[in-house]
Amino acid sequence: MQLTVLFAVLLGMAATGHALQCFTCRGKSVDVGSVGGTLSGTAKQCSDFDKSDAFKLTCPDTHNKTCLKVSDGDDVMRSCANMDKSECLEDGKVCYCKGDLCNSSARGWPSALLLLAALTAALFGSRR
């Protein structure tokens, strides 16, 4: 009994809250302030983006609701944001997503949905 209580106390002390992680990098001219993102002055250029640990950021408490990606042609910016939404705005130029490191790809969700639709069609088509 005492061992169980000790284990529960130690487990409770070891448990930590999950902090959101996003990729972060700065663009050449994308204005971060207008979309609610946050970047440190030492963020690497998105032109060098490669999904490595160097581009990962544990979001601060003030900006830990979503990850953000802003695209303006070839210019891209990635960051943490405080917007409680998961959607793309302005014809896909500004995208918010919920989940660790979800701001790595411009078109990850549409591709996943297309793959899911194809798999569903294949499964239902093979039953005939």
C-alpha cells in the first residue's frame, strides 16, 4: 500500500503539462505582427528550413494555442500563435493548425484528406 502511494506521488511530481511545439523561421518580408505570430530575433531564415531541431520551438505560454504559417509567394514565415483556430485564411496564405510541428507543410491537410478519400473509395470499391 505504501509503495503504491509513493509511486503515485512520484508519478504526480514527474507529470508535466504538454507544451506546444511549432517550427519557427523568419521570412524576408512577411509581417508577423499582422497575423498574431511571435518570433525570436534569432530565428533562422525559412529559405533554409529543413524540419530539423534547429527550427523547432517550444511555444511560450502567451502564444501556445496554434502553430502558424504565412506564405507570400516564395516568402514564408513559421511561428507559434495565440489564435484558437485550425484553418487557412486569405486563399491559404495564412494557416493556423493545432498540434506539434504541424506548420511544416503548405498543403499537408488537403493531401491527407485526398489520401483518406482515395483509401475509402478503394475499400468500398473492392467490396463489389
